[in-house]
Amino acid sequence: MMVPKAIQADAKVLREEINAHNHRYYVLDDPQITDQAYDRLFRQLQKLEADYPVLQTADSPTQRVGSTPATHFESVQHEMQMLSLDNAFDEAEMFAFEKRLRDRSQLESETLYFTAEPKLDGLAISLLYEQGLLTRAATRGDGNTGENITANAKTIASIPLKLRGKDVPKRLEVRGEVYIKHADFDLLNQQQGESGGRVFANPRNAAAGSLRLLDSRITASRPLTFCSYGIGTTKDVDLSNSHFQRMLMLKKMGFPISPFIECVSGVEACIEYYRSVMKKREDLSFEIDGVVFKLDDIQLQEKVGFVSRAPRWAIAYKFPAQEVMTTLLDVDFQVGRTGALTPVARLEPVAVGGVKVSNATLHNMDEIMRKDIRIGDVVIIRRAGDVIPEVVAPVSNKRKQDLRQPQMPTHCPVCNSEVVRSEGQAAYRCTGGLVCDAQRKEAIKHFASRKAMDIDGLGNKLIEQMVDLDMIHSPADLYHLDLPQLSGLERMAEKSANNLLSALQNSRLTTLAKFIYALGIREVGEATAEALSAYFGSIETLQKADIETMQQVEDVGPVVAENVFHFFQQQKNRLIIEDLIGQGVNWPDPEVEIAADKQPLLGRTYVITGTLEGLSRDQAATQLKALGAKVSGSVSSKTSAVIAGEKPGSKVTKAESLGIDILDQAAYEALLK
Ligand code: JCF
């Protein structure tokens, strides 16, 4: 078919433009156009190629959508073996690595330079470029023989289909890692779950599974990313003797390289680099499991050579594993502040992420059942960053005999009250309330915590000790403590007792929001406490509010409203609040919040008198204030209207004399609308 010259030129321009944008995005990390603009260019090219199929060149970005499935993967012989890496797990092993290098190279005191980069947790592939075009991609396999995954590799947007630049090598083999970023992995697994597909255990498995699909159209839909780390066979390429310089050359040719790659001198600097990457680890958008160091001098590399499958000139200094296996010895149940019983795994102690762990959370009973975790199982423990270690899953093929399922106790392990499960909720709860020492301890810890009453120096251990000694039963009891009582405690000198008393004194002045939060009402966090404080303005108004009024507060739904209402219904809670206020806990009046776009009554002043049906005067005042109005206690010429319920007093007479409007309950309700 004849293709008009102008159309050929258009296709070429589009191809080059799209490839340039790809390069800016994946290699330079500096995109110039929006995703939508990119999609527009892409569709224009697709249209031209559909009209004139001969325009579909091998390097066309439209080739990344995948093609019809293969029946199997051809095998590929690697011309140069694909090496794996030796590991180091501590500094001593890094120094041993250096010593081996010096012994082999007979360099005693010269500075050794190393290229350093984070070690991606993905899988290694080889990309072969002939006359500048990607002609073959292969997995590492056993290092000698891999699988031909060219169709799949072509769908990965960060793999160049064509080399950039004028110097086109006859042959160039580029090696690197295929991986999936955290966010992409989460999204992929969510989609897989929704469509009933395979849910992957981690990004590495997802990357491996996606790269080994016979249908490259499915691979095209998987969010795979490529990063290069080295060069294999070459023909007709001018190569630097520095590994670092070679990597910069790859970048120029259009390959993504690690944004963290550096050349450092000496093993001490390697260790420093390792520490700095370890600090960044949690903030990276992808999983890494260590740092790779390579002797930078290629001639030296050749001199020191390699053993079986790993080079002597490189090493992977691994981070402490974040996932390890150990035995689940038992499951205990911990009682939280709201009485919820949480299953806690007691483990054969094991080091995870550099810390010895003997307990981990099992989240809840549903999770235990879903994962089929049994007491005695070998389990996978995960500890990432500063989060609480968790049991990820049992290793089911290690289960040798029938094992017992953990059972939720029928009675609280602390106070022996009955344990119940509310309908539709995951949590089982102890019904003991503040009778339960566990709940009492947690309630007081929460009350004293920084974001609540902020009682400095009142640590968890101290609270536990005082509850165990029956010194305190409720948060209010804290303010009854005196010096002789405190000085009698374990590890409590008179000075610290005095410090604690003054911390208690300082905590008496607080804010309404912090006070509400400190009460520890179920599901009332800081933000909800703030909103309740702003809406109701006083603890009395809040205590008297009904469930419907509470739901007027932003983000307060029926469940939270019910929790708050139920909390204040209970006599014992009201007594504790009364006691706290009696002990001098106080706060300035909060500003009552008015939504800027919802102030139809701004500038108006109302006076409320008499009894309204189903509504206290405080509640009515709150409703009016929420609409921007002012509420005053006495009638004057500035009064906009008087709201009069049953049995109004003299205020109505005064209003009549001043000619001010009087609204009955129906008129008031109409006003609110
Ligand atoms: O990031 C990696 N996973 C990675 C693997 C980086 C490297 O520089 C590697 C590698 C495997 C082998 N270098 C070799 C030689």
C-alpha cells in the first residue's frame, strides 16, 4: 500500500514526540505534558497506523499494548552469564569483602572506588539491542538459560524500544530489574481482588507473575517498571573503564538508572551510604532489600573475577529482613480502652527488621479465620518501620498435624465479665466497663496522653501500678492524689512526686475539645472532639443533646452520635465529669464555629424564653448560633425577635412593648428551615 509522504512524516513526528515524552517521564523523571495530552498524541498515532499498517515500526510506542498469546516461552542462552550477588549482613562482612578485593587485586593501600545503588526487590532481565532496536528480552533463569519474554518486555513503558543518540551500537545487552511500585501494587491487588483474579503476596511476586504471562496483552495492563544496573555483551560500543560512567552512558541512551546511584570511595563510605539509604527506606515508593556495591574499575573487576555464580567485585549489603518465619506459641487476648479484645500472638522470639520480637498483632478473629492461623503454626511475621509487628500468614505447608484454632474467650481474661459481639461489628468486647482493670488502665492512659489532658510524667507503668494498687479507679481520681500517696509508690522519689503533682496542676487548664477527646468515648477522635466542641460550645449542652442534634455536627453519623449519647446517658460517666470539674479542670469557652457559606442569620440577635417542646433553650441557642445568629439573655432594641415557648416570662411583654417580633415554636422551626 502506498502511504502519502505527508502521512509518513506525520507518523514519524508523532513517534518521536511520544518517545521523547516517555523518556522525559521514565528516565529524566521530568514530564512536560499531562497524561491527557500524551494520550491524545498516542491515539493520533494509533489512528494513522490503523489506516496504514505499514507505518507500524518496531520502535512505535503503540507496540506496547501486547499481542496474541504465545503457547510457551522459547529458551534463551545468555552469551555472558547473568550473575547474582553475594550478600553481606553486617559491617564485618563488608570489611571482609574489601579484604578479599585487596588480596585478589594485590592492592594494599590504594583507595577503592565503589558504585553504590539501592537493591530493588524485583527480578533481573536482559535486553538485547541490535542496530539500536530492542530485538530480544529474556529472564535471568538460572543465569545461563532464561526465557524469551520479548513480547512482554515491549509492553513495559520504561524499557526503550530504540536507543537514543547518533552512535548506534551493533549490539548492546542491557541488564536490569523489573519491579512494581508500592502504590501500583496496592491498586493492582485491589483490582485483582475485585475481578476474582490472583491476589499477590508482595510486589516481587506480582512482578514475576506479570512478566511470565503468555498473553502479553495482560502484561501490558500490569504496572511494571524497569531500572537498569549493568551491561552484558556488546559489539561496537565505546565503553568506559568506570562502571559509574557506563551507567551514565546508559542513561544517555534512554535507560532509567537508579536516581540514588553514587560513586563512593572506600568501605567506610559504603557503610555510610548504606545507613543513609536505610533511613530513606520507608519513604521510597518501591521495595528495596539492601544496597549493591560494585568495584567501579572494570579492569580491576576482571582481575578479581567471580566465583561460580556471583562476582567477587560486587556485594549486596542486605537490610535486616522485614519478614521472617517463626512459631506461633499461643494466642492471648488483650483488652483495650473500649473493652475490645484483640488477639495477640505469642511467638518464639525472632529478629525482624533488626529488633527482637516475641509478640505480634493478629488484628481480629475474622482475620485469624480468613487466614486459617492455628496455634503451633509456623507463621510469617512482618515488621516495617515503626509499625507494630503483625502476623502476615501461616506457612501452611509446614503444618504437620491437626492444630487448634484460637478461640475467643467467653469471659474477659482480666475481670471475668461476659464478652459479647455487637451485631455487624468485628470486635468482641468485655462488658465490664470501668469495673475491668484493663479498660480502666487504658482509659486513664488515654486520658493522660499528650493529645488529651497532656499530663507530663504520668507514664503507662505508673498508671498500671496505681490501678493495681487500687489507688485510682477513674481519671478523676488522679486529681485527688497527694504527695504522701505518690511518694509511697515504687521508684517514685519525692522530687518526681512533686513534678507529677505540678503536671497534674498544669493539666487542669485545658480546652473543651481536649476534654471531650480525653473522655475516651468510642470512635470520638481528636477531629470529632473538635467538631463537637465547636458545635455545642459547652459540656452541659453536649451532655443534654439528643442523637438527632448530634448528627447535625459535621462528620458525626448515627453510630458516633449513638456512642456519644450513650456515654452521657450513663450516670457513672456524668459523675466522673462532675468530679473532674469539681477538682478544678476547666477551659475557656470555645469559639462556636459557623460554616462560612451557611450563615443566613448573620447579624441577627435572638432571645429565647419559655419551654420549647423537645428542645432545651441551650440547644435552640446552639442551632441559632450555627446559622450565624447571636443569642442574648435580655430583650433590647437590638433584638431581632423573641422565640417564645410555653409559659414565657416578662421577656415577651417587653418585646411587645418595643414592637419586636415574637416567634412561637412553629415559627421558630420555620425560621431554621
Ligand atoms: O537492584 C537490583 N536488584 C540489582 C541486582 C542491582 C545490581 O546492580 C545487580 C543485581 C544483580 C546482579 N548487579 C548484579 C551484577
